Amino acid sequence: MLRRRAAGALMLAAIAGLTAACSPATGPSATTQADAPPSPPPIIIEHARVFDGERDLGEVTLVIRDGLIARVAQPGAGDLPAEAERIDYRGRFIVPGLVNAHAHVGNTEGTAHGDRFYTRAHVVRDLRQFQAYGVTTVMSLGMNGAAFGDIRSAVTGDPSLGAQLLGAGGGIGAPGGAPPAANMGLAHDPVARPATADAARAAVRAQAESGVDIVKLWVDALGGQAPPMAPEVYRATIDEAHRQKLLAAAHIHDLAPATDLVASGLDIVAHGVRDRPVDPAFVAALRTSNAGYIATLQIDEANYIYAEHPEWLETPFLRNALPEAVRAQWSDPQWRADTLRDPQTTKARAALATNLRNLSTLREAGVRIGFGTDAGALPRRVPGFAEHRELELMMQAGFSPQQALTVATRDSAHLLRLDDRGLLQPGRRADFIVVAADPLTDIRNLRTIEAVWQAGRRVAGPVAEYRAP
């Protein structure tokens, strides 16, 4: 049975490749060492100030070899490889590439959404936009179509095709429940919807066999509009995911199911609690289990913020991330007026306020926190821009810029058990963002992206030159 464990997958592939190159030929078709293509020369990144995901290192020199950070050296070190390509980023700032642990791909086209858009072309389009905005790893957490495995295999290992893709396949929901197939445009609903614990275990085994990186559960009742997943079903789902050596993450909204999910062994609470303040029991459950919590603050804000701030459309950082149809819709005064007087907007504002307070409480309690946005699920959840806005909202929850960046890099990678990225340290992937201004003094300075590097290659930037297709 295939076991798709995301952590270190590319590292293992690289090791295997090096082993093959260095091993003696074992048959007539084996490639000899003389025939193997030469390794590219190392790359030296110098004169930049580096935040490594944990600490501000000041000005250091990064040595990159075979897509990995080989060394972090002091400026002016005299023993650097003479054959290296040298790149001067004087006056620039470097941070690790962002790790989005809750996003979606291949689900939108202009102002429309649905599974009819789940094609390789749409997925690559989204991955490239995430990458252009500094997101180098994307966990597509559910609603992935049947082609997910083939698409992921096709794009993995080629950073020119965008952020590295990981995912949950279709995911597991309740019969007639979330995600609502009709509202989400799921004509060929990829979500497994088991009615019993045994059926849930079978669904998890099938998804594990297909090669998913994580198991996604939709437990929420959508404010009473849909049947929730029964506790015996989600407990069996979580247990079977762990038997298959996979993490389990759940879509939630309310405190009560979130608390029981964590008590049942859930690894990741994939949205913030938004119905009421978190209580000591929930905090204790998170700390005892070491489960992670992803707030996705922007998910509710995105329902109204673009109508509330039409001037944002004049900023290239947002405007360039939007398809033409979305720009036209958001520029319409009638659309803005309708959005702002919609009763759902009042609910969204209240949900964001509760989410912010709860995230602040959990931050102060020392709970494990990851980074995610739900970007890509709907047209108003804008890949790339949503991540920068999420970081800005985290400031309202009491994070410093450095703390927020640590969550979005080191901590988010750790939450997904990706021990090969999230930190700019020797042996880890050379995924990083080069910016023109210091993001540790103002998180909005992260918008000044001049270059994005992934697996040791410059693959995007400057962001000012990006245009959504």
C-alpha cells in the first residue's frame, strides 16, 4: 500500500538520486558516473539580512547546493566555494518561504467556483500565484478532484510550476453535510460521505491508498444548515488516519465539536473557533494533546472587506492578484452596497472579532499555532494576497511581526511534519523570499517582494510585475 508521507519527500528523492549516481553500475542500462549530468555549481547569497524562521541573524551569507541550504556563513568568510555563483542582495531582507497549511487550488475561474475547474492548468495557475506572493508550500486541504494524485505527481519537483503542492484529496464529510455540494459547485463531488464508523474507516483507507498527504474532515453543521458529522464517525476517521500514519485536520466553526475533536485525537483544528470565546477546557485539551490550531482569520473578513475598502483595488499588490472579472465585480458600486447591507456581513464581522480574541487567548496560552487562509476555495479568498492579509490580521491578535512570520514558516511546517523546510538552516530546502524592506519592523514590508526562491532556484519576482491570468 502506498504511504504518502509529505515530510522529507523531496529530500529522500534527492538522496536516492545521489545514491544512484554514486553507486556502481549494475546492468547494461545503468548510467555510469561519467554519463551523469554534472551537479550545478553552488550559489552564494551574500550581503542580505536574514530572518531564518526563528531568529534575526543579521547580515549573513547563505551557501546553497543541490536545492538546500548547505551553510550559513558569516560575512566575508574566506573558505566559500570558489566555483560558486555569487548573488549580491545588499540592503535586502530574506525570510523563509511561507507554508500555507490550509488552502485550496483548482476551484475558481473569475467570479465562478466549482469542481469543473479542477484541471492541471487551473491548479498550476493557482500554485504560481501563491508562489509569486511568497508562498512556497501549499497544503490543499480538501475538495481536490480525482486527478489530484496525477496533478501533484506532475508538478512535484518542478518549482517553475509554482508552490509545492500537498493535499488531502477530496476529504471526508457527512451525508448531505459540509462542504455543501450544490453551493460549492461540486457536480462530481469528490468528498467521501460515510454514514457509519466502518464506512469512514474504509474511506480513509481508500484515500491513503490514493496517496493523500493528510485526511480532511468536515464536521461543522454550517450554523444548523447541514447535518454535522456524527461523533462516532469522526472518531473512527481520526483513528483510522493515524493507523494509516496520516495527520487528521478538521473544518470547524463552533467550540463544542472542536473540543471533542481534539479530545478524540485530532491533529489540526483547521479553522478558528468563531461562535464564542474559547474556554479553559479547550485550551487544556489543545495543550495536552499538542494539537495545532489554524485560525484562518481572513476567511470571514474576505466576505466584506473588499466592499468596505474599494480603494484597495487601486493598490497593485491586490489588483494584480485578481482576474479581470473579479476586478470588475468589486469595482461595481452596487455590488459593494449589496455586500455591505447583506445580513451575512454582520455575522462575518462578529465571527472575525471572536476569531481574533480566541487566537489571542491561545497565543498567550502557548498553544501550537499554524498558518492558513482557505485561499482559493472561493473567488473572494485571493491566493497570495490572503496570506499577507492574514499576517496583518495576526498583528490585531497580539502577534509581533517576528512571531507571525515564525508561525507562517517554522511552526506551520512543523505542524505538517515537514522537517525539510520552514527554517533557513543547513540541510533544509532553500525556499525563501527576498524583500526590499524590513518585515520585522512592519509586517506590511513583506509586500515588497523582489524575488522568490524555491528549492534553490529563483522562480518568481518582483511581485510588482505579476499579473493574474
